[in-house]
Amino acid sequence: MPALELAEVILAVIIGTLAAIVYSLRVLILLERRVASMEMNIQRVTSKILAHEMGSGKKSSSKKKSSRRKR
């Protein structure tokens, strides 16, 4: 009987280890999705800023030059 109990303990350890691996992969996938979502938000914001700067690029550069000359 002691051999059977040892086999059960070993089996429980193996099953617990596999469960921990599956849980870790689940958490890793969730974190990857969050990071991808943050990257998309950053990309949207930078594209909006770029479009705004490209649209008003000449105006803002002339204002900057004139303010530098006044100093």
C-alpha cells in the first residue's frame, strides 16, 4: 500500500504543476491582450497628434520663430 500512496502523491504533484502552467499561460495571454490594447490606444493618439501637427505645421513653426526673435 505505501507504493500506491506514493504514486498518488506524485500524480497529484504532476497534476498540480500542469494546472499551474495552464493558469500561468492564461494570465500571460490576458496581459498580452492588455498590452496590445494599450499599444492600439497609443497608436491612435499619436496618429491624431501627427494629423494635427501636419495640418497646422506651417502656422506653429512661424509662431515659434517669431517668439524666438522677440526674446
